[in-house]
Amino acid sequence: MDAALVFGSPSFPLSSRTLLPCYGRIRRSPKFQLRCSPIRSQEIDAPKPEYKPGPLDDLLLEFFRKKMVEEVGWDSEKPGYIGLIEVAHYLMMKGKNISETEESAVRVLQSLFPPLLLVLYKMLISPINDGKVASMMLAKATAILCQWLMGPCTVNSVDLADGSSSVSGVFVERCKYLEESKCLGVCVNTCKLPTQRFFNEYMGVPLYMEPNFSDYSCQFNFGVLPPPPASDKALHEPCLAICPNARRRRELSNRNVDQCPKV
């Protein structure tokens, strides 16, 4: 996404109040508050992993974007993935606080599945073998069906709370959603937190997502409960070096800022 989008373009209704890092829509929440400390992450010079989307990927992109547009009530004039990212930014700004943004993103995820499928999966599949079967199934499905969104990813093994291991992890080599959105807040509030909540509450499978804001990789741990917000390191990371708003604020103030300002 280019700087024209961030600082206001005819196709993207922004106001001067949105010129804040992580889009400045992070307000006080009864759960926690995401703060962006001084920028430490670096831009990545290595070439992006190759993933060539096929016809099914294009259909999944259009379906997902349609559901997001229905939720936010706005669509970008730009086509394809770039347009999807603009809608994701709008979702971030539309929410009055973190909880509202998370609720919206969870509703989008719910709308992707037939309601009966979610109920039956949670009732019949999730209890099998203490949830390990359901976790492995979701890991394989994620790796197969979500590369259009995240880029190349592979199934791997994760350690479970009981000391055993399970092939219920997914390693995203370099998350396209994070890199194209250029915003830690978009990653955490429209992807990580709502996705963890959706799988746990609606499919009966705990999920802990570990985005790496240094190299843009991400580890999905199906079958693993996420830590409390105070202990989740992803919620205490600095702004991304590629964040256009953070760059703009540095240029205007000539200094780093310790946290996202609250609207």
C-alpha cells in the first residue's frame, strides 16, 4: 500500500484524525491496550517467497473480500489483493476500540463457514483424542487453503501443554498480509486476536499465533492456548519499520514516540 493511501486518497475516506501509527484507532479496552513502542524492526531486503495463485485462490480471495466488504460497508476501488488490504485498513479504522474491531473480524470469519459445519465440527471432531485430530485437520486445511492470503506455508510439529507433540502447526514463511498491510495493529487486531478467538470459540480448537515482526514469519500453534495478553509478546512489539504512518510521525516530530497516541 502506498503513502497516498495512508494519507488520504479519493478512493479511501480518511480524515486528518487517522494520521496515526497503527491507524490510531486503539482506544482503551477492558481487555488490554496494544502499544507500539519505538520502531526497532527493519525492512527486509530478501526476495519474497514465490507463490503463484491459481483459480481456486482467486475465488477464495474474492469470497473473503466480499465478506469483509459486507461487514464494513465499504469497498476499495482497487482490484485483487491490494484492494483487500485497503478494506482491512478500513475495518481497523471503523472500530471504535480494539474489542469492536475484533468482534467485526470474528464475524467475517464466521461468515466464511456454514453455521452447521461449525457446530458439528466443535461437537463431533474437536473432542476426539483430546482435540489432537481436530488440530491436525485445521493445520492441514490452513496450509492448503490460505496460502493466497499469507504466502507459502508448511505444516510442522508443535509442543502441547501435556508434554507431547502434534503435527498441528503451520509455519508461514513470510506473511503477505502483514507485509502488505504495513501495520502491526492491522496484523494483531484484524488477524491474530480474532483468528485465535474464532477457532477456540466456534470450532473448539485453541490456537496460539506467533507473528515475528522482524522477518514477517508467523507460527500457528493449533491445540495450544494463547498466553494472557500481558504475557503475549506480539502485543508489546514496536511499530514496523515499513509503517508509513510511523515514518510520517517521525518526520513531523523528528523523534521516536513511545506508544500509539489514543484518540
